[in-house]
Amino acid sequence: MSPAAALLALSLLATAAAPPPPREGEPESAAEPPARAAAQHAAEGDRSAWFALPVLFWLPETQLGFGATGGLHFHVGGAERPSSAFVAAVYTLEKQGSLDLAGDVTLPGGAFLNGRVRAIHFPDVYFGLGPDSRAEGDEPFTRRSVEGFLSGELPIAGSRIRAGPRLELKAEEVLDLDPAGQLATGAVPGADGYSGVGLGAGVSRDTRDRPFWPSRGSLVQAWWVLYGPALGRNQGFGRGLAEGRKFLPLGAGRTLGLAAIAEWTNGTPPLTALPRLGSTRFLRGYREGRFRDRLAWAAQAELRAPLAGRLSGALFAAVGDVAPRVAALGDALPKAAGGVGLRWRLTGQGANVRVDLAASEEGPELYVLVLEAF
């Protein structure tokens, strides 16, 4: 399950433990003074807010599911922005389940800690490798894993650029293979599961006014980790990511969000560590893992606008593709998808329930979950 999908929720009860205040600091025009907006957002961040909800959710990969989710925004004294923590326990009628705990902490002076731990039991589908994999070539399998990561970044020379180490751990088993399928032949690395410890580093620069529902600013981040065969059951591989997001205020509370991402692997990556397209984040309209290969890229745009009270709307479109190597990225036209969505604000920091209806060449898909695609 993707990072966002583990925090999915649609409230059965239109209640929250602490009702969020009206969203403050929304610029009335693109010319609103940045200092004024920043001061309003900082004042908003000084207040703690939390919610705890029973939930229903729907994703292409899970269909109907249910569970519980909760979240907390809090402010560390002297920090420039609030910190957050989320927990979710969910189960689906497809017999998929996960327990997920994620959080980030911003400390005085700009130091940033980010981490996540989750346990998953997930009947899934393998469509093959490459951009030409066929939807009708699906092959069922089940992955069961415990995984986590922890990263810490410190400001460089007082700038907004932060850098620091990253640690990943994962233990996974793969079950319920089709005896007549490709995975059962052993030709795909990781089809019998794997374990490992990934060590690496990351760098980021974040000027967004809010982490969950930004109205201005940008985020640029990159990281890379190496899994050595001596630390676990794997053949040795590396994986990395580079991502950029930009948010442009258009006035009257409207925001245009732009984002691009690239993921890559080297060595002999296991099946489930391969970059993939189709998810709640990029290329909504394709199910997660619909396309996998050693490289993946995507770009998207989303227009967000207030509608009434806590309700907002969104229009989005995206393109992307996968490939076995850089030279093959331009061999075919990229995949495209897009759609419309609604947002219901849970907290003043912008943790939203979102409902997205997305379409691609493989048909429409519905997404109901918590937190934005980017």
C-alpha cells in the first residue's frame, strides 16, 4: 500500500475531537504581503489540533475497506512550523490489512525528523515489467511485510537547505503465487521475498507555508539508499528518488500546484522495491503497481479552489512512464490521466478527506482517503 493509502479515510461521523478553526491566512489575491500570510500561518500553527475517526475508504487496489484513523498537529516551541503524527489501522473486503504510524517533527533551528513504521498483509497483482505490460496479464500474489524508515536533516549554513542520513529496514515474504505464473519460476528477483537494511542520505529545501495544504512556496527533495547483501536476504541494490513541488497563489484562495518526480534503482532490486506508476499520488486513474520497472517518472498539475466553508474542489492531470533504462524513456508516448476531486478540511493545518474521480485509458477510478496527492 502506498504512503498516502495507509492514511485513507472517509468519516462515518462528521465529527472531530477538536473542531478545526476556519482556515486562516488564505490570500485574497496573489499580491497579499508574504510577511502577513506567514504571520497568520505561524499563529495558526501554535494551536494543537487532533482528530480520531472511524473510516470507510475506496481505492482501485483495495475496493471497499474500513478501519480507524487519527492525527495530531502540534508545535515544538521555537520551531518555525508545526509537527504532525498520524496513525491508521485498516482492513478491506479483499482481505488486505495494514497498521501504520507516521510522523514528522520540526525542531527549533530548522532540524527536521521524519519517520514511519508499518505492517502490511496485502494480496496484490503483478502485471509484468515495463511500459507495455498488459492489464489482462495480471498475476495474483500476496506480500506480507514489516518496514520502516527514519531520516534526519539539519540546515546547511543557516539556509533552508537541509541534509542528513536516512535509514530503511524491511522484512517481506511473498505468498500465494500462481504455480503457472512468472513469479513462481524464480525469474523475478524478490519473488520469494527479501529483507534488508538500507543506508543513505537525503537533502531537501522546503519553503511551503503549510505542509498539508500549501498556498505558496515549494519543496525540493532527493534521497538515495543502498541495501547491501551482507545486511539481510537480498542480492544488493540501491534505490533513489528526486521530487519537486511548486505552489502558486492565484487569488481568492485558489492555488495551482505543480509537481514532478523521478525514481530509480540499480543493482538487483526485488520486485516490490521497483519504481511503479499508478497510485493515489501520481497517475491517479491507474491502480498502484500497474506499471513497474527500474526507472519511473511522472509530472502533474492540480488546481485547488475553495467552494464553501470547509469544502474545496480540485482539478488535476498527470503524465508519466516507466522504463528499464534512461535511454528507453522516450521510446513511447507517456501514460496520461486526470480528473476532479472534493476536499473536506479536518484540521486548520489542512489535513483533508479527499474524494477523487480519475480517468485514464483503462477507465475511471475512485479514490477516497486522507491527505493530498502532493
